[in-house]
Amino acid sequence: MKKYDSYKAKLSKIADLEYTLAVLGWDQETYMPEKGADFRAQQISTLSGIGHEMSVEKDLGELLKKLHKSKELDKKQSRNVEESYKDYKQSKKYTTEFVELLSKTTSECFQAWQKAKQQSDFKIFAPHFTKMVKLKRQEAEMLGYKKHPYNALLDQYEPGANVADLDILFKDVREQLVGFVKKIAAAKQNSDAFAHKHYDKDKQWNFGIDLLKQMHYDFEAGRQDISIHPFTTSFSPLDVRVTTKVIENNLKSMIWSCIHEGGHGLYEQGLPASQYGLPLGEAVSLGIHESQSRLWENNVGRGLPYWKANYKKLQGYFPEQLKSVTLDQFYKGINQVKPSLIRIEADEVTYHFHILVRYEIEKALMDGSVEVKDLPAFWNEHYKKYLGVSATKDSEGVLQDIHWSHGSIGYFPTYSLGSFYAAQFFYFASKEIKGLQQHIEKGNMLPLLNWLREKIHKHGKFYSAADLCKHVTGEKLNFKYFMNYATDKYSVIYNLK
Amino acid sequence: MKKYDSYKAKLSKIADLEYTLAVLGWDQETYMPEKGADFRAQQISTLSGIGHEMSVEKDLGELLKKLHKSKELDKKQSRNVEESYKDYKQSKKYTTEFVELLSKTTSECFQAWQKAKQQSDFKIFAPHFTKMVKLKRQEAEMLGYKKHPYNALLDQYEPGANVADLDILFKDVREQLVGFVKKIAAAKQNSDAFAHKHYDKDKQWNFGIDLLKQMHYDFEAGRQDISIHPFTTSFSPLDVRVTTKVIENNLKSMIWSCIHEGGHGLYEQGLPASQYGLPLGEAVSLGIHESQSRLWENNVGRGLPYWKANYKKLQGYFPEQLKSVTLDQFYKGINQVKPSLIRIEADEVTYHFHILVRYEIEKALMDGSVEVKDLPAFWNEHYKKYLGVSATKDSEGVLQDIHWSHGSIGYFPTYSLGSFYAAQFFYFASKEIKGLQQHIEKGNMLPLLNWLREKIHKHGKFYSAADLCKHVTGEKLNFKYFMNYATDKYSVIYNLK
């Protein structure tokens, strides 16, 4: 079909531009020297503008309109066209000027955040983030929304997500998790002091690479580098980059950032290259993306079978530090549940309180009930309320995350959704894969990876998040899978009744 | 002036795209995983096409035509417009299809060359390079030329260069250098065995970084990485990247590639950021660019004063290997003149025979008197003739250089031009900078760098190569400066009469 082919060719060129922007972004966060920032911001802005122009091109719109009505397309083709048409109509709402301005503001905001975090001074970040919030409010107006302006932004990361549903979800989470965390707090605590001894950076790095290889992350189609905040980015399914950070006196930081980003990376590497640039070559949503990283990070990577497979190797790297730590002590130590300041170092239970704070801030920023200058106070107040802790430095408080500097408002809730999807998927993986725990205990991750490839990765956007969940598990997202997983696991670790 | 501003804005956007292409190229040769190659080639091709479309845009052409006649521009503005208009008319000769095809072929050819070199098998490279040569012949026809199709390509790298002049130049070079090299061959030889002991890679790397810092290469506006073939690339004057390669049993390779690329890097960092995207923000020509790398590499970096400054530090890194090598032995060892196989490891005298071979091959490829499949034989025959050596492996022969895989035919002669310009510039630098040798002996490179900044770097393309040479030295390029430099230096080293 000629029309479908020219649609495909157009999308492929747009993807070339978008993946190029990803290269610029990757370099910016890994290797770019400091003085390069301003021209890089300008370059990203120009490329974003060109990309936007291509994605709202009139010819493309007419092609999509015709293809959308065509009866000659197969199921996959129809799905591609359907999603592309939706994207097209969404993109048309943006002016090129807005896209370029947003891109430029983002780069500047990111640079400011890096400095602000380093100097732990929110005032460096505030003027840039104020501009960003203003633009995001404008964006919500441009896109249109029902009920709450935040819904317009949420929908970009997790199609269908909205304040009404999330309010209920976070209420459930709070009600069920708060009690559980209290029970844990009353129980006998386990020490993780071993994780804060001195761990040589190079050895940590090498162990992280071992873990990625064991997960079958393909190093011929990817690589790992260092950045301030770990992330995954993709330039095609055949070039997927992950980053990590290595802290000398915190073994946990490197290990679970590697496994987490590795999970994202496997999803990207598992997308079909034949669908390059098309919706069926893309991840479903950020929530589903996060389900892949969380499943590996938590359900697999913080599990006992995983450490039965890997603890001896870790002890081999660090005999001095770990010789007197038994596997049981290690397992309990890495699964401490304890309210803390830093989201990415939080345990998998109290983690969702961190998201809750950010969710409330974002909602308030979007409806104007809080202003940027008041965020440090707002932040600490809410941390006190939900986690019982408050930051003494902005770098450990409101400045800790990269997301807002990127203009990613509406992104955080997908982290919680990701964990809940992960628990549900992993429950069914355990049911369907014969001897899954035993495979993991032997360090054989292939059965699980193949299951994920088959059930999730290879489909790209063929299913929506809700449909995929049904396709994989036979039912819609259900918080009980996470709650059951947490209850079962931590009742054993903390010896609860 | 409104017209000038909109010209400037357009050029700036084109530069954003071109520098982005440079980022893609840098990543391709430093960090990109193997499987990423195909999509990267496609991405580069798409971006090249877009860049080309922007550079031949009708509005830009009309703007340039008007500005070209304007009387309101100052000298610098006029010069920018003059060069841009020339570029515009040149670009108009290319079709977008040709640009995209050339870009795609280049990426594939580069990938094939990497494999071919690794396996030392010219047959892997031949079909891709055959396509490339065919495209290059087409390109010459598209551009137009007088007398020889090779002239069209030469002019792209060194405006004004042509076969007639180069034939005479290389004849002079041959006549004057051949006799001199024979005299040297008959003299007592110095050993460089010390350079082929085992040198730890990390220590070599650190010493290379020291040298770059001493040259005042700005690491806040650049960085060094590893690649198969060292190169310099720029994403703005504030983000200039150099690469090197480190070989354990060849100390020379790393040292002089660092100094060489550092020289290129200093030129790029010295271009005025205010002229970003405009001719006055760009290097004059490849010959002038090479004069900057050669001046640092040879006239400075292989000189006795330079090693008076740095030899103790080098011995400090490698006490075992160098404790019994005196400065005099080191200086003579690193300045061995001896015909050899590998261009980038050749001494600064026989080097020009390497260029001669490539020059003759390129001429022959362009006028069709040799075909790609016959290159290995042609290569070895000519190496035998001029250098008295011939390669036993293609990787050490016809496959040794990256240039042809990039489609860079017409590039090599600029290396010899660069050396000759360098000798002439350095002669005048030594005359004009009080105590230059003493500064260098103390490791103080700033007086020389400031002289280069002032005389050459800051002007961008304000002068043509010929005019710049006159501006800096009061006369046109004259081979005698190189010949005198070589004669003076090597008569002492080899104790010639």
C-alpha cells in the first residue's frame, strides 16, 4: 500500500530527528563540558522546532486522515495509524514558537538545576522553574482538559490518567500502606550498616556490568555511562543507553540503579526494530515502562532468589566488607523499610509516600495554589506529614530530582503505577513460568525475559496500558497485587503476624 | 541592520544542525555500540538532507543576493556575506537526494572500513568504496572544474588548490627531500627502542591530559576521548572535542596525537563565539587548520625546548622505562627519520612521501586511471617506489586511514600544506615573540598561544589562506621555510655537514 509506505517514511524521518535529540540529551548529561551548555540548549531548541514542524506537516495530516478511514490496513497498521493520528492532532495544538521556547527553557532549567543542586541553593533554580511552570500552565490550556489543568499533563505520560482516579488511588495507598509501615516500624529492625562501608568505585561499576549482562541487556546494542541522575535513553532498539551513578559509601545506589535502568533498557531493546518510528515500535506509556524497571529492580532484584544467585559474586568483589555478612543479613539489610529523604534510595514500600508528596505539589503548582518560591517549605511540611522526616538541605529535599528541571510535570505518578503494574505482572509471570524462582536462583534470567518479551515488549503500542494489563493478566490494574506482594514479603522479613 | 540579522539567524540555525551532525559523528566514533550503526547512518542521512535543504533555501539566497550588494555592511559583515554567498551558490549545485545518498554511503563505508581494517581485508571495504568513488566523480561533475575532476574536490578542502600547483609542489618536495632523506639514511642512526617498551595505558592517558593542559586546551570547553583514529570535532567554540588512541607498546602514538589534536582544538576554541555559524566563526581552510596542529605537534612538540620542559614529568610517570634514557637520547629517538608504513606514525620528513602516494591515488581514482579493486597493488607499488617499504597486511597499507571511508578525497594534500604553513608561521612566531624558546623550555606556552590567537584564530575566515599567510608572515606560502627548518634541525640530530 503506497499511502501506508509514505506515512511510514515520514514517521521514520521524524523519528530520526527525535532520536537525534535524544543523542544531544544523552551527551548533555554524560560527557558535555560545562561551557558547551548554552549553544547545546540552542541546538536542542532548533532541532525540537524542526521536529515539531515535521510532525504537524500538512501532507502528513492529510495522509493520516485518509489512512484512518482506509479499509485496506491490517490490524497492526490500523493501530499505528490510529495512534499517529491522535499524536498528530495533539501536536497540532502546539505552535513551533512554543515548542522552541519550551525546549530552550528546559535546557536552561536543567543547567540551573545542576548548579542549584550542587550548591544546594533553591534560589538558583527558582527563577528558571517559575518560567517552566508558567509554560506548563500555558501548555495545559493549549491542550485542553476536563476538570483540572494537571490532567492535560498527566495524560501525556500515562494516557487516561487523571486527578480523580489518582486521588482515589493515593488515598487507598495511604490508608493501606501507612498502617503497614507502622507495623514494620514497631518490629525489630535490621541493620544495613554494611552497605555504607567503603566500596571501590571501579569494582562497583564492574559488578553493575555483571548484573546487566546476567539480565541479558545487550551491550552490542547499548552501553552504560555515568550521570548525576541515572536514566535510560534510546536512539533505536539497537542503541539503548543506560546510565548509573556510583557512590563510594553507598553500595545500594549503584546496584539498584543498574537493575532499574537495565529493566528500562530491556524493554527498549525488546521493541521491534521493524516498527522504527511507528507507535508499534514505542513503549505503551511511562507507567508500563516503569513496570519493567520496577519488576527487575524490586520483584526480582530485591528478592531472595536473586541474591542466592549473586551474593557470592558480590562477596568476591568485596570480601573485606562482606565476609561476615550472611546472605540472610544481606537480604534483610537491603530490604529495610524506613522513611527517608531521598526518593531514589527509598525502599519499595515508603517509596510511594515520596510520589504522593510530588503528586500533591504538582497538582498545586498547576492549579496555582502554591508558587515556586514556596516549594522548599511546602516540600518539607509534606515530608514531615507523610514520612516524618524533613530535609536540612535543598539538595536532599526539593532539588533532589531531575524531572522538574526537564519540565516533566505529571511524570512522577507513573512511578507508583509502574510498581503496581510490576507486582501484578510478576504475580502472573511466577504463575506461568515453570520454576521461575529456581531459574532466578541459578542466575538464569532468560525465562523471565522471554516471557516479558513475548507478553509485553514485542507489542509496542499495539495495546493501551489498560488493554495490555488485561492481555497479560486477564484483569485490570489492581492494587491488591502490590499490597499482597508487600505484605507477604515484609511479614517474613520483619516477622510480623 | 534587519537583513543582516535575519541572515545571521538563518546561518545560526544551519549551524545548529551541522554541529548536531558533528555530535552524531563524534558519538559514532567514540561510544556508539556496534548494532547502532544502521539506524545511526539513517539518522545522519536524514539530518544531512534537512541541513542541505536549509542551506539552499530560496529566502536565504535572496537575502544573500541583496546583502551582497549592500553598502551598509562593515568589513567583517561584508566578508561573512561574501563567503556565505559563495557557499550558497556551491550548495545549490547539490540535490537533496545526492546529499542524503552521500551521507548514507559515507556511514556504511565507514562501518565497512572499521570491519575491513580490523580483519585486514580490503575486500570488505572495496564494494562500499567503489560506490563512494562513483559518487565523488559525480560530485566533481556537479560542481564543475577546469582541467582535472580532482580540482573540484581539492577546492572543497583548500579553496584555490589544484592539480597543476600541487604537481609542482610535490615535485619540489620530492626533489629536495629525497636527497636529504638519503643523507640521513647514510648517517649514524639513533635508537627509539625505549618508545616500544610497555607503557601503562592509564598513565599514558594522564600524561596526555597534562600536555593538553599545558597547551591551555580548555577542558571546560572540551574533552578528550578514545577512538580508533584520533580526530578533533567541534560543536561550538565552547565545546570542542579531541580524541586520541593509546597503544601499550608505542609511547609516541599517544603523545603526538594528543599534541596534534590539541593544536586543532586550540584553533577551534580560539574562534570567536560571537560569530557562531558565520564564516568569521569558522577555520580558514583545512591547510590552515593543519598548520595549527602541525605547529604544535612538530615545530613545538618534537623540539628540544619542549622536552626540556616535559621530559622529567614523563620520566616521573615511567621511571622504570626511561630512567636510563637521557634527554638527548630521548630527543634523538623521537626524531628518527626513517621510511615506514604508517602515515600517522611517520616522522615529519618522510611523512610527505605518504601524502604523495595518496595524492597520486586520488588523482588516478578521479580521472579513472585506476579502479578501487586494484588499490592494494597500486598502494604497495608506490610505497616501494617512494619509501622503499611495502605492507604485508592491508590494515597497515591501503586501509590504514579513515579519510576515504568518510568520502574525504582531496583532503590529504592539506596535510603537507599544513606542515609548510606551520614552518613558515613558526619561523615568524620565533622572530616576533621575545624569548619564545625560553618560554617553551619553562613549559609556558601562553606567549605562543596568544600570538596564534591574535594572528590567526580570532579572524576565522576573515582572510583567505593566501591572504592570512601574507598577513601573518608578509609573504606567500614558501616551501623554503619547511626545508630550512628540516635541514637545520636534522643536520644537528644526524650530525650532517
